[in-house]
Amino acid sequence: MIERLAVIGVGLIGGSLARALRAADAVGEVIGCGRSLENLKLALELGVIDDYVLEPGDAVADADMVFIAVPLGAIAGVFAKIKGRLPARAVVTDGGSVKGSVVSDARRVFGGNVPSWLVPGHPIAGTERSGVGSSFPDLYQNRRVILTPVPETDPGAVARVRAMWEQVGSEVTEMSVEHHDEVLAATSHLPHMLAFGLVDALARMRSNDEIFRYAAGGFRDFTRIASSSPEMWRDICLANAEALSGMLSRFGDEMNELSNTIRSADADALLSIFERARAARERYV
Ligand code: NAD
């Protein structure tokens, strides 16, 4: 049982964890903290949090569990503000979509070592919507959470974070920071680039009104994630630049191959690309 949870960034991810822990009766009190007073007031009204403060240092001062769920570009600033303010029993975890940047921010802010109480994490769950109004208690049910402890991380802290996620119905796995960022570049970050890139390319065409008017279900399904938060995705791209640009260039090669195959009217080659892709999707998705 968590006695006092501090959620820094009470949006979709932070708000949903607070709601889920409440629904599971696994938390005593929830303190919210964020940059937007309006959002924090809404979180209070919705019963997601019991109280709020505006300074991260004040939010964590009496917490036994801290969840940081702000955009990646804001994490270093939060670390700097909680530095020296945590009680000895507190464990801190985060929900950032890239783990290398969180670990290097921690090394920079905390002076070389990642603190033993910090357990970098990433729930593989979400929607294209943002803000506490979009949060819901079942978001993490039957979803995976990846924890990426580093050699300095206290195993006891990992166990407490694991227990928290299991209480809200998630399956917790552990992997290295580097492996996490490569895997997520392929499975999440690349598809988001394709959706943003496709919609942007069409939006910049001259007759885009007509193009969008005739867009059907496939287009809608494929591009749903292009409605995701631009700020969050800017930060993810900057934080995972190397792995993501590598994936984009591999994908560019695939598109060139497809384009050449179409141009040369190679029916057999087209069939085999689509059959290979369909079989892979049916096996894994
Ligand atoms: P969100 O926009 O819904 O919520 C972010 C919250 O952080 C907002 O309430 C915002 O006001 C607050 N915030 C922003 N800057 C702040 C700062 N400097 N100090 C304090 N609060 C600040 O976003 P989200 O979807 O909940 O994403 C939060 C984190 O979770 C991001 O790091 C993202 O990479 C990660 N994540 C998102 C998803 C997803 O699908 N949305 C999935 C997994 C992980």
C-alpha cells in the first residue's frame, strides 16, 4: 500500500495511474503537481488527486512514492526541483517514453550517479489524447510496463515500483535502457513518425481539402496517432534521435524498394512483400 503518492504531471499517464491505484484501493493520498493550475483544479474536481501544490519539491516532501509523468524535455527540471527534498523512504519512477535521456538527465542533475531510489520506467499504454480529462482507471489493465533499472538502482526500489504496476493490472518486464530505446523506436516512435509524416505531406498538397474529404476508414485508422501531443512527440524525437533516425532511414529504404517495384510493374515481387507483411502482422499483432 502506498501511503502518499506524488504525481508530477497529472495528465493522461499520471492521472490514469492515480485513478487506477485508487480503484485498486492501493493508495492513501494523492498529491498532484503540474505547471497548469487549470488542469490541477480539474484533477481535483474529478477526484483524481486529493490536493495539489505547484512546486515539485513540495509535492515530494512527504511522499513514499513519486511518479513523474511530464514531457521528456521537462524531466531534468523536475529532477533539479526534487533534489534534496525527498524523504529517505521515497521511491521515484517515471513514465517517459525514452529511457536513455531520463538516465542521462539523472546523472547530470544528481552529480554523476543515478540515485538508487530512481527506477526508470515506461508503461506501454496510452491514447492519442492528453490531459487529466482523458485519463481513465483501466488504461494499464493487461498492458506491459517496462522498467529499465541501471547498476546503481536499489533492487528494493524496483520491487516496490513493480508491485505498484502489478496492482493496476500491468505485466512488468525489465530490460536495459539501450534495448528499450531501440525496441520502442521501432514499435512506437517510427509508426508515430509515419502517421505525422503522412498527414503533413497530404496537408501540404494544394488540393488537401478534397483529399481529406475522401479519406476513408483505412486513413482514419492509420492516422489516429497523428492527433497525439506535438510537444510530447517533439521531446521523444529529440530524446531518441539516434535510434529513431536509424529506423526512419531503414523505412525510407523499404519505401524506395516498394516504389521501384511498383514502377517496374513487378507483380510477383509486390505480392511477396505484401504476403510477408501480412503474415508477420497476423503472427505478432
Ligand atoms: P499529458 O500532456 O497528458 O500530461 C503531461 C502533464 O505534464 C500535463 O498535465 C502538463 O501540464 C504537465 N507538465 C508539463 N510540463 C511540466 C513541468 N515542467 N512541470 C510540471 N508539470 C508539467 O501527457 P501524457 O500523455 O500524460 O505524457 C506524459 C509522459 O508520459 C511523457 O513523458 C510521455 O512520453 C509519456 N508517455 C505517454 C504515453 C501516451 O500515449 N500519451 C504513453 C507512454 C508514456
